[in-house]
Amino acid sequence: MLSSQQLVDKLVCANLKALVPYESARRLFAASDNGATAQVPVWLNANESPFANDYALDCARLNRYPDCQPASVIKAYAAYAGVNNKQLLVSRGADEGIELLIRAFCTPGQDRILICPPTYGMYAISAQTCNVGVETAPLLADFSLDLDAIKALKDKVNLVFICSPNNPTGTSVAAQQIKAVLEHFADSALVVVDEAYIEFDATSSFAPQLVNYPNLVILRTLSKAFALAGIRCGFTLANDVIIHTLLKVIAPYPLPEPVAQIASQALSDKGLALMNGQVSQIAQQKQRLKQALNCFADIELVGDDKANFILFRCAQKQGLMDFLVSAKVFIRDQSKQRNLNNCLRITVGDAEQNQQLLDLIGQFFQRAGQ
């Protein structure tokens, strides 16, 4: 009789054998929040909002399966994004939107996607999970798109992923660059603009361009500015024929009833006002955090600040990271990403969390004699 490991090794899909799963913030430090110490962890590593808002829940429908695409959520988000209902799909976070696009428009073992690193890791992971190839066109030194490298891959990829504002560099991609990519791939690929952080750079949204570019797809989420990472609610905006195709591969009940109720409340006039106010508070804290970080000689700010995080380079990256972890303050190591040697990323927290972080950074450099 085979052992469980032997049986798994025999049956697992060949493309998964060497796959390294995405190292989410919770996978990396889940054990740190086990209640073993009285120290309260400070989570500044997952680009979550520091705010936790209250919502009401009506339990009367919890015995029924939810709608595949809840009308209240679709209508509210379409109005918010400035699109019509048929141009919108709601899913279990934008991560599911990424996977749906790959499953719908890439044939396993045959087709490929294009990513522009350093960028969000789930584009590549989702492709590899589906046995879809990954091409890369790395960002230039200023983190702008390398249009020549991208254009050279015409007819070689089915999906082009562009994250703007980009995680982890905090940079927004110039509109003219995105338009150039859309036009170049007009007859050969969908161009997916990931706008997970768009509320922090609202004037840069490409949603108004859906009418002009049939191959444009936009990803959105309630996880960041709306402070709802815990409910896993994301959106795909696209031409209605693209949305119709995605509905062929989505699960029958992708959005739990409680999630739909909370999302609808978050997208009400009251909810939108709350979100906008909290985005403004995060922006203020972000500027204060940047100014304070600039006072440390060993810290170099990297990229831009068009999202809810700050990226910086530090020669003593590992020592600083270890020191913060020992104090239960968690930020994200991005040094494995292309062209981000010794780089760490800080999610902007509330005033108290940010000050706690700055105090610890100051203590670290003081002990290091700087």
C-alpha cells in the first residue's frame, strides 16, 4: 500500500510538482498571532486598511443559496465605477478574477500570459497553477513599462497584466503607456489593468476607457480602501462579451450572502463617504511616515506613494526585519523581487501603529550605532 505522500506524488498534476505557493502575509506570520504572548501584533505587511468598520447582518436568507451575481452589489458597484451592469462581474476577491481570466482565455499547456515584474505575485502563481506559461517584460529602472519588451511578445501571449498603482512599487503607469499596450494587442490579447489600489490615485482609473478599448479588462477590490479584506470581494470590469465568458467558468455561488450584504452597505452613499474619509486619513499618515523615514540615513525611499504602502531600501534589511519581527511588528520583505534588493514594504497603519514602527526603527539604528 502506498503512503499518502507516495500517492500524492503519483497523482499530483505535473505542473504543480515544482510550484511554490504564494507567500501571503498570513502564511508567513500566522503563527505569530497565536496568543502565546501578551504582545499585540502590529500588522503592516499585507496592505490592509487600519480601519475596522461595523456592518449589520440580516440572517433571514442564510438558509438559501446566494445569487451568483447579487443585483444589489452589481448595481451599486457599477454606479460607483461608472460602468453598466453588464460590464461587471463580482468574485471572491480580485484574485478569483485573475484566475477566471486565465481559465477562460488560456488553454493549459499551450497559452501564456505576460507580467511586468516587480509586481503582484498571484498573476504568475495563478497561471502556473493552471499550467499556463508566463512571459516577463521587467519594468525599467524608473518602474515604467518597457514598451519595446512588451510589444515584442505580440501573438505570444493571451493576457497582459499591468498593475497600476503597482504593488509593491507604489507607482502608477502612465496613461499613454497603457493605451500603447492596448492598441498594440488590440487583435491578439486582453490587457488586464489591476486597479486594486485605485482609490489612492483615483484620477488615474482606466474604467472610463472601457468604451474605447474592447480588449481592456480592469480588476478592482474592496480589500484595500474599503477596509474589507476579510470578506473577499472583488470585481472585474470589461466588455459585456468578456463578462459573459467569465460567467461560464465562475463557481455557481461565488459570493456568500453575508459578503453581499456587507458589500452593498459599503457601496451605499454612507459607505462611500466613510471610505473616502478613511482614504484621506491614510494619505495624511503616509506623508508623515515618509517624512519620518527620510530622517534615517540608512533608508532610501523607493518607487512612489500612489497606494497605501511605502517601499524603501535599507542596507541592513535583514537585521531590521528580524528586529521588528521580534517586537511583533510585521512589514513585508520584497527583496526577492526583481530590482528590489534590500527592499522592505510598509503598509500605512493608524497614527499609533506608525509611531510604534518608527520608534522601533529608531531603536534599531541607535543600537547599530547610527
